[in-house]
Amino acid sequence: MEKKWKILHWIIIINFVLQILNGMYQVILWGGGITLLSGSTELTFDEMVTRRLYAIETWIAIVGLSIYLAIVYRDKLKA
């Protein structure tokens, strides 16, 4: 039974990491890799909203992974 929980644990972590990487890809490289410094004037409203939604999704995945790891490893984190 312990092995099943360990597999589930790693599936959850890998899922969060893939979500984070996908979100970063969508925010940074999507649409030709336009950075928002000077390229923000070239984006349409829909593209800007899409990038912002992916950025929010990425932050939610980062927070979710952090909370999950803090809960799972809370005994090891106590000093």
C-alpha cells in the first residue's frame, strides 16, 4: 500500500511541475516569444488577456505545489 501512495505522490508533483512549465511557456514564448517590455503594444487585447490568465494559472500551480509539499513534509520541516 505504501508504494501506491508514493506513486500518487510523485504523480501529483510531476503534474504540478508540468503545469508550471506549460504556464511559463505560454506566458514567455507563446505568440512568437514577444516579451512585454516593448512588445506589449503589438499584442491584441485577447492575446494580453490570454497571457495574463496563463500567468495566473502558473502562480496557482506554484502555490498549490508549495502548499502540497509543506503539508506532506511538515514533520521534516519542523526544526
